Amino acid sequence: MSTFHDKVIYQAYPKSFKDTSSNGIGDLNGIKEKLPYLADLGIDMLWLNPFYKSPQNDNGYDVADYTSIDPIFGTWDDFDGLISEANSYGIDLMLDMVLNHTSTEHEWFQKALAGDKKYQDYYILRELQEDGSLPTNWESKFGGKAWSKFGDTDKYYLHLYDVTQADLNWRNPEVREELYKVVNFWLEKGVKGLRFDVINVIGKDEILEDAEDGVGKSHYTDTPIVHDYIQELNKETFGRYEDIVTVGEMSSTTVENGVKYSNPERNELSMIFSFHHLKVDYKDGEKWSIMPFDFIELKKILHEWQEGMVEGGGWNALFWNNHDQPRANSRFGDVENYPVETSTMLAQTIHLLRGTPYIYQGEEIGMTNPNYEDLDEYVDIETHNAYKKMREDGISHDEAMAIIKEKSRDNSRTPMQWDDSKNAGFSDAEPWLKVADNYKNINTENTDVSQAIRDYYKTLIRLRKDIPIIQEGSYDVLELEHPSIFAYVREYEGEKLLVLNHFYGEDDTITIPDELLNMDASYLIGNGSERKLEKEFKLGPYETAAFLLK
Ligand code: NOJ
């Protein structure tokens, strides 16, 4: 059996987890202080977003020094203390490797700017086209064009993200070597997990040209050379160890590439994050829009990825939430009327699928979007860029704010709600991002809604460890076109696991096939009343139920 298929990974966003230094920003010691909480939950690995030196224009994804700790988060002693104490609880650390780009404050970029040719070749610099237009017509993923002027030269540098995040030139072997040193540095510190930021966009075309669609993704996403780079990265770094878990964040990828990235025979990564299932409430593919989520589409995407990864021997990372997504319970459920049912149903839907579940801080207690009223309450750079763009496009202030309220990445970045005291027990100083108003009821000490959700998560985590079918079972869907229920069957060594998840607020029924009814069924876990499996199985609002069949 694979070494990591029974594991559950928890993501803590260091900035918002727990502040022990009273600067309003979470820190490494805060994470250390909360290890007993995480151990009690039962998680195996803790993914931390970047805490390296950074100007924080993109909350640490603009790294200025890969092998340092930003003083806002703590010191080397704090890091050493965190890793050893985590290990004593049986928790390993997973760190974020941001290898596609550096901050423009990184020494390499600064040297390049100062005219050092060696470092100029670390980045992607080009001249304007003959007609005076930018080197290519590509767009930055954070809005605007993907090229900015390189100092006072006549060149431009590529930045697929913020203007302060310059893309590295992976075609330069020296760059790759430098980056492998970074990865090895952290592995030598005892880190056991690596999350590779937007790793499928590192391989830009050799000749950079205008894109027909004016966006450019096909010129740098999932290009064949990416697989070569990842294989080399594997060989030069984590592949030298037995027990490292890796996950690649894959922007706009395909199942076919997902299989390649994560099939163990190819020596690339352990698993991947894909995002198509989190775009089912984008109107015409546009994130900054409001649309009720398309349930059938959501199911089809989850289904396609499950089926494709089984067939190709790949492995999915399973998740609803992270620091880039609005809260899934606010998005796909009814947090007003069914907070416990919504959160537990969403959790069960993915925890019992084939893949590795990730829990993003606070989802285990039912944290929701904060519903800020004011643009000033948002910090995220992407949100502010989007606001500007929407206003330029003629969208009214009120409409733009309504969209931001649903779509901003800050929705998930609010401080962790520990208790009902000031600032939700996150900090005794003013938090860098406002706490959600509902912290008095939704917090880790609440004995009602939050506790019910957390207890449910604990059970799901334990079941994954106890039941091989959850770790290793195959996957099949039931009634893909059912309008409100996502039902699937896992199978392993003659046993089956039937999981029924209802995504809406009214009762609905699904017909269970005779082949399953003829087996011996026992109720495994659900958020409604325990009952027998029957032909016309009725599920209540946001109900989830799982049966083991022998
Ligand atoms: C993906 C990260 O998750 C996101 O937060 C960041 O802005 C981009 N990559 C750029 O590094």
C-alpha cells in the first residue's frame, strides 16, 4: 500500500492562523501553540503557505529570499521548534515552493537590474516587437498585461502574476540548479511535504509569440517540457528520499496531464490540485461575475477527474477550500439555515473520494465568507485589481462590491476563529485582515455548530485510516444526471462503499440499484439519522450518508 493514501493534510495560512507576537499577523510560534489542536483533529501533515522573506505584495508568494524566514513570522529558532514539536505529535510539515517566479526584490532580480548578464538570464526578458507592441500580447493572471519595463533598459520582463513577481527562466540550467538547492535546503531541515506553486506554467515556449486568444495560456501551460523539468526536479531533490509527499498546483490543466504529473511510474509528483470544479459558478468562464453554481457541471468535473485518475493511475488532491478560494460552504450550501449539514456534507463528499483530502484552516469549524461591506476592508491585490477593472468596464460600485463579496480571495484569509473573545482569540492587536463577524458563534470553543462539524471531520479522518476501501478503492458514479444528489461507489477487494451526498435544501430521492441492495449494507457515517439502505432512498437537506456493502 502506498505510504500516503491514508493521510489527511491540513493547510494553515500562517498570516491568519495565530498571532503570538502581537503585531496582528500570525506567526510560526502561533502555529506551534496550536499543534495540540491539530493533533486532536488527527491530521498527518501541515501545509504552510510561504513565510519566507517577502515584501508581501502577494502575501508571501512574492519571495525575496527562498531560504530565509521573514521576521514578521518569526526566527530560525521558531522554525526549528515548530518542526520538532510538530514531529513529536506525528505531524510532518509541507512547505510551499514558489519556483515559477521571484519577487522583484529578490537579489537575483536586483542584480539583473543592475546589469549583471548572468542574472538577466535568470528571468524572461524581451524587447518590444517591431511595431512597438509588447513582446507578446499575453495577459497577467492578476489583470493587465504580462510584461513590464525592465528598469531603464529597452527590455521588458515577463510576469504572469503581479508586476512584482518576475517569472524565472527555467530554460536556463543554472536557474534550475539554484532552485533545486532551495528545495534540498528545506528537505535537509526535515520537511516531508512540498507544495509546488503553479508548477505547470514554468515551461514557457522557447519562442515567445502573440497568442491568438490574446491571453496566452497555451504558450506556457502544460507544455511538454514541464514534464521534463518536473522529472528533473524529482531526481535532483525529493526523489532522493523515500517518504516525501509532493503536490503540484496546476493552473488550467487537463486530466491527461494530471495523470502524467501524478502517476508514480513517471517520477513526477505524488498528486495534483486541479481547479475546474471551483469554476462552476463563473459566468462564461469569468471569475468576477455572480452565478448560482452549476451542480451537474460540478459533478461531471469531479467525476471526470476521479475516473480519469483511476484509469491512468494518477492521484488527486481533494479539496474545496484554500487561501485562493471563497469559502465552499458559503458557495455551495446554505450556511444560514443548514450550517452543520452543509459543512459536513461537503466534507464527506471529498473525504470519501479517491485521493488525498486537504482541510483549509477553519473549514473544520464551519468558518464562512466574512461579508465585508467596504472595499478598504479587502487587502488582496487581485481583488483590488479586479475592482479597478470592473469599474473601468462600466460596472457600478455596488455591483462590483457584490461580486467581490462572493469572489475575493480574502474570503478565506480572515483570521482563524479560536474563541469568542476580541479578535476571535487570533491576536491581541488589530488583525491585518478583519475577523468575520460571526466569530462569536463560529469558533473552536463553540460547543454547538462548530463542535458538531469538527467532530464530524475527526471521524472522517479516522475512517480514512481504518478503512482500506477509502484509501485504495476504485470509483464509479451513480446517476450522473441526478439533479441534486452526487452518489458514488468505491470498491476494494469485493467490498463497496456507497456515498450519497445531497447538495440542496429540499428532500430528494435516489434509486439504489438492485446489485447494491442485494449486498449486506451497514450505515457507516452520515449527518442525518442512521437508517437502512432502501430502494428509494430519501435524503434531507444537505444530507450525506455512506454505507459499507459486503
Ligand atoms: C497560487 C497561489 O496559491 C496564489 O496565492 C498566488 O497568488 C499565485 N499562485 C502566484 O504565486
